[in-house]
Amino acid sequence: MQIFKVGGAVRDQLLGRPVKDIDWVVVGATPELMRSKGFRPVGDDFPVFLHPKTREEYALARTERKNGHGYGGFSFHASPDVTLEEDLLRRDLTVNAMAQAPDGSVIDPYGGRRDLEARILRHVSPAFTEDPLRVLRVARFAARYAYLGFRVAGETINLMRQLTESGELQHLTAERIWQEFSHALMEDNPEVFIEVLRECGALKSLLPEVDILFGVPQPEIHHPEIDTGAHILGVLQQCVRFAQPLNIRWACLLHDVGKGTTDPTQWPRHIAHETRGLALIKKINERFKVPNDCAQLALLVGEFHTHAHRALELRPTTLVKLLMKFDIMRRPQRFTDFIAASEMDARGRLGLEDRDYPQADYLRKAAEVMRTVDVQPLLEQGLQGAQLGQALNEARHQAIRTYVESHK
């Protein structure tokens, strides 16, 4: 029985990055031996065990064979005669196919250290094409390590394209796709994730509503970058710059999908793209089973982001309707997130990344004005029921009218 540290822990240690989770491979052991040493099996599908003290995962060395579609379409063979090299061969990338022995020496049968030094993400073997999830994983790794200069090897991109064209991506579950997207959007270069998926055709397969935006022009006076797809990538970069959370990044990714439905004869204008995009955003949210906080913000940002850009020009009645639409009394954070997403949209334009966005402060203060309208004087007047609601509504309108007038 031999135990080796494997995968990401070895990779990140060699890169000088913090090691978060450690995975271990056990060679020459049986499930019975593992249980006798106090290890607890994780489940019936995989020969993986939890250490009795550290709770880290220890997997028996195994080989695998494709016998179905999708991420789960594999049969596994785990036995004491499976070697470490055979176990590492089934992994996705060479940089993830290294192991470290107890004495600290690195076992690297497939050139992982060489590719680390060359800053290349390369598949280990042709078996790469057996697992469609690897298309998303490689794109995510590219987003994670882009700051170090990593790129995906051309031959690996070709295999990813082959996987995409085979239709295998359609067998991935919504949950696994969302998991990869949500992790990738939180990397330091989420735009690289989108670029890599687009390069291998996977973006067109999984998220055609965003893929089609590349090549769609916008008015240069508002968007110096012109290309709508390039704008989306710029907005994601701003999300990283301002450390925005996932729900804002997801909303920013989808906010302009309506522009993909504009009749080309109307380019570069995109009249009513906000409302045209709502059905698409809803469809995407449902397709990926997106969590409610992300799904709802994406819909609201898609519909109202241009309202935010025109905030200083909105009439008091329109501003009140906007504030009420976001239910700012009970859900103030959602409006705050909307403002942040709108600001990322405004900054995600070539050469305008550092331009002030006074609309943000204006909208935040407007929301505060409405929230501070006191209902107590109305109650003291004896108002109740529908009369109270009407009087409170008028008081809020008056407060916003006064606020707007004071900023003219």
C-alpha cells in the first residue's frame, strides 16, 4: 500500500500558489484494507474514502472505460494491481497528472512539469475526448491561470472542438454546466473562459445567445469597442476589477443578449433590446437551473440597465416605478446589486473604464429618500387600508419629485 499526493495540490505547489484541497491516491490497497484502517467510504460509485482524522479524500488507483454518454458514462476498475501511472493516465491535463511521493519527489510520467514551465494546458491522452465535462474544465483552468501566461495547446483545442461537434456536451446535466460556469465566472479572468469556449465551438453549443453577440456592432459613439461580444468580455473584466459577486457577474454576462435578435438592417442601433432579451434570459436561466438570486438579477438588469444609464434624465414617476419594481423596501440589496451591474456595463467600454458613473450615487440616494418616507404621520391622521396606501404612495412620489428637482 502506497499513498501519493496527486492532481491540483501538486500543480499549485509547483506554481507557488496556495494549496486549498489535497487529493490522495492509494496504490496497492483494497476497500477492505482501507476500512480496516479506519477510512470511511464516500459512496458506492467511486472507490473513494475519507481519512479518519483529516477527512481528506483518498481514492484507490483506478482505470476507467467509456460505456455511455456524458460525465457519468464510465465504468471504473480499481484493484491493487492498478499502477500509479495508469491512474494518472486517465486524468485530463498533464499539469494535473503529477503525483508526489511521501519523500517529496514528484512523479511526472506525462510531462506535466514541462508544460507548467511552458505555460501550456495540454491533454494527457486521446481519452480526453471521452469526458465532455473536460471542455468546460479546461476553459476554466485557462481562466484561472491566464494571469501566469497559460494558454490551451492547439491540439487540445482541436480535441475540445471534436468533443463539441460530437454532441456529447448535450449530455451534461444542467447542474454540472452551471457549476463550471459559476466557478469560472469567479476566476480572475472569466473573459478567457468565454473566449476558450468560443474558440472550440462550445459557447455556440451551450450558450448560443451570447455566442451570437460576437460580430454584432453597436453605435461607436456609445461603444468605442463596437463589437457587442467584445463589450461583454470588457464588462466581465470590470466585474473582476471591482470584485463583484457571482449574481452580478452572471447578470453582466447576459445583459445584452437581446442585441443578438436585432434585425441586421437596423444595426448598429438596438431599439428595445432590453425587452427582447427577457425571454432569452429566462430561457437560459431555466436551461442551466440557475439559482434564484442570480436568475432574478439577470432578468432585472437585462430589462432596466439602460434606465440606470439614463437615471439623471428619468422623470419622477418613472424613477418611482423603477424603485418599486425592485421592491427596495424589503429587498434593498437587490437594487444595490442592480446599480453595481449597470456600472460594470458602463465601464466595460473601450477607453471608458475609468469614467465617472454619477448615476450610481444618484440612484442609491433616491432609494434612500423613498425608504425614509415616514408612515407615522399618516397613521396619526387616522388613515388606514386603501386610504393609507394611497397617501403613502403620494408621499413617496412627492419625496422623489423633490429629490429630482433638487438635482436639476
